[in-house]
Amino acid sequence: MTPRSTSTDQPAASLAEAPMRQARNSAAFWTATGRSRGHEVIRRRGFVAVDGDERAGLRILIQEPDLDPAELAEVSELVRRAVGPVTAEDPYSSTDLNHLGMRNWQMPVMLRLPGPAGEPASDVIRVRRPEDLQAAERVVIDGFELDTFEPYRPGELFPPALLDQPGVDVFVASIDGAPAGACVSVVADGFGSHYWVGTSSAFRSRGAGRAVMLGALAHLADLPATLTSSKLGRPLYESLGYVVASPSTWWSAAS
């Protein structure tokens, strides 16, 4: 993991800037994911896109609240020619993609200021071994019901090269010796964030999500952190010190 900022050189953390911080961190995460998978990464002023195959699909990360006409046209063309599922994230909720026929919904961007988070009630490890990375991968595919990654191909969602990407860490929580929860944490530009916070269907409502978040937050205790929360995840994140900053609009289309 990349070196942490000290209390004297941390970037300022505020609710107003949380959407921008989440935009930048999401771009860092999906760029790392794209590189580890060997997929094309497209960078523009207003967006970052990772163009994958028919199973991974296309991911678009809106980076600025004011895409210019050329950028919007390029995003539209990327969506139209995508060979797999499409997901677009707009933390600013300012870019209208209705013309592309995708469904959309909103989830809150949340911010947590630096500070301790407590100890997890279950065992949590930071992944180093290939078998643990595959365990995390299986938990996430199951927990998020990622049908496009079935039948399962080891290393497709979380390639081994993902662990070599700067600032990226994967965590697994175990219950009764079995992998039960997983998440990915990313540090970029002095901020942390979390992705794929999931629980295996066999261990729901047993504290696996809380455990893996606490294990991940232990490595981010001295940094501000953002995330985008689902409706189900929001009570957990609020109990860990996250507060709602703004709505993020998500767009998706099946392949």
C-alpha cells in the first residue's frame, strides 16, 4: 500500500469536495483494474473509461461536472459500441445520459474523516496469496450476484496483477474458518475509498460486512475516506462514521 499522509500534510476533507474525491478515487481503482486485466483505459478531462470484454463490460467514471460536447459524444459512442454490460458513475449527478436508453438510479457519496474504527469481531486478512485473492473474488461474485462472471474463471474479476497496483489492497473476513466477506480498498491522492464490499450469501446477517470494513479501515485510520453506498449498506457505513455528502447518479445497460 502506498505511504500514508501525516496529520500535517493531509488534504482537506469536506462534504463539498467529496464527489470530486470519489470521482478521482474511482478512476484510480478502475484504471488499476483495467490495467491488471489488460483492458483499454481511456482518459479525458471529463471522464475515464475502461473498455473491457463481453463479461467485464464498459466502465465510465465521470470526472468533472461539465463534460463538453465532444466528451459527451465520445461517451455516447463508447456506450453504443460496448460489447458487454455498461456501468457509468457520475458522483456529481450532472451528466444526462438519458439519450442512451440506460436505466439510472442514485446512491449517496459518503465521507469519513480520519480516526480509529475499532476491532473486527471476525478474522480479517489483507490478501497476499493467490488462494486468498480467489476467495475474495468468489465472495464478491456471489454477494453481488455478478452473473456475467459465471461460469467462474479464477482471476477474471480480481486478476493477480491487481495486488501489484499502487494503493490497491484486497481484504477477506472469515467466519468459522470460511471466507465470508470481502472488499477492495484504494488510496489515491491522500484519500481512501472502498469497493466491492460484499458478503457471501451463506453468511449474510452475521457481521461479515462490518468485519471486513473494520479490517480495511484499520489501514486507512489516518486518512479521510469516501465511498458510494447502496441503500442496504448505508446503515453500516453510518455506524462506522461515514456521513452523506451528495447523491451520485449511476447508469447501466445490459449487454
